[in-house]
Amino acid sequence: MSEIQVNQRLRKITEEIVEAITPVLLNNNVAREELMMGAAWLAKLELPLFVGLNLLYFEGPVVDNQYKGQPGTEAFVQGPYYVADPVALQKPYRMPMRDDEPGTPLLFKARFVDVNGKAITGARMDLWQAGNDGTYSNFNANAPGGNLRAVMQADDAGEITVATVRPAPYEAVHEGPIYDFIHLIGYHAWRPAHLHLTLNAEGFQPLTTQLFFKGDRILEGIGDGVVGEIKDDLIMDVQSVENSEVASTYGLPARHEVAEFTFVMRAA
Ligand code: DHB
Ligand code: FE
């Protein structure tokens, strides 16, 4: 009757998920009434948030597993707030932001090298981040569409310098059924401040990752409650500097923060 072609891989994975969950229910003597309560709870969730959060609990281990043992900068989850085809910046690079964008001005310096340390020229960096209130443009009405999202290109030295503001830690959910559930099981939904990046360069594997800031209050406090442990390799030092020459080039105040990171890309 159906003309749909059976997908054997999807069938195998589905069956194995059911096989993995069933013993958990049986070992805990879950009653039918409890199972129905669980189902009713799932039906209450706002679907995108549910899908977003739950994919994330699995996205971390899936990404770790996909790239384990490989050299180069560690991959990290993309998260739910990527928007394709952001504006392409012209030099000097400055993220799209409001004239009075709140937050500490930040100069982010990226370098791109191969696994032997040789500079990669022309890498494209897609950068997106929360603002100083911990929310993302296009998902929160406070910020203009496209705010703090852009793509830019490395120079002949394999470098990108871009002006932005320092993102703030982010609470993934503030209220509602998921919030209640997370707190009912003694978890929390804070994420340390971070930059999101996807890098593409000719002859190299694309890399999606996140960078964190040493000294961040969530990073050094309660830790990431959504994705899991943040490995040291993705944590940047941040310096506060006074530099009026750089400042005037990039439209920053003389006093600003600088964070640097060298990305080691894997050959395709
Ligand atoms: C979530 C939010 C993020 O900004 C992120 O990078 C990863 C996950 C979340 O809401 O689950
Ligand atoms: Fe994020």
C-alpha cells in the first residue's frame, strides 16, 4: 500500500532506543499510571523547546563520539540558536550590533592553522553569540534580527580580528514544564558565556565548536547544566587592555577586553 521506502538504519536505531529504555522502566517497576503521567508531561511541552533541549542532552555525547581521537580543535555542540546565511562582514570586522549595545566591548582574535601549525588562509568563520542579557537575536524580540551574527574571512596570515561584546551566561529555560522538571531532579539550565563558531576552509573538515571565557561566573561556579563538562582546551584567557589605536580602527572604547584563540583544523 505505502510507497515509502523502508529505512533500515532508522528502523535499527528506533528499535535499539526502545530496547534501551524498556529495561529502565522495568527495573524501576514503573506503573502504567506513572508511564501515562510521563506521556502527559511530554504532550504539554512546547515542541521546539522540547526538541531543542532533548537533542542537546544527546548532541554532546554524539559530537564527542564523532570526533574522538582526532587531532585538532575539539568540536562542540551547535545548540539550538544557529541561523544560516548571516551577513558577510567587510574589514575592519565588527559584529552587527546596536549603537548602544550593552556589555563589555571585546576584541576577538582568531588564528587558523593546520595540524602542523601552518597558517590556513581564507578560512570562513561564522560567528554567533548571545548578548549581554544572555539571549540570542532572532529567538528573542529584544534584539534586532541578525544582531551578533556574522560570517567573515581570514586574511593571508590566517587571522581574523573582530569587534564584538562579551556574551553573558545564559539560562536555557526560565519557567514552564521543562524548568520545573529540571529543578525537580536537582539540575539547572545555566550555560557559561560562550561564542559559537562554524569554520570552513578549502581542504579542511568543517568545524563547529564553542569558546568559553576563563573566570566566567557559571564556568567557575555551578558549571554548565545543559551540555556537560567544558574542557579546558576551549576556554580562552581574557585580558582587559587600553589601546586607543586598535579601538579607533574597530569602533571600540580605548578600554576593552581581548580574547585570542588558535583553531587547529583537520584536513578533509
Ligand atoms: C542551549 C543554548 C545554547 O546557547 C547552547 O549553546 C546550547 C544549548 C539550550 O538552550 O539548550
Ligand atoms: Fe549558545
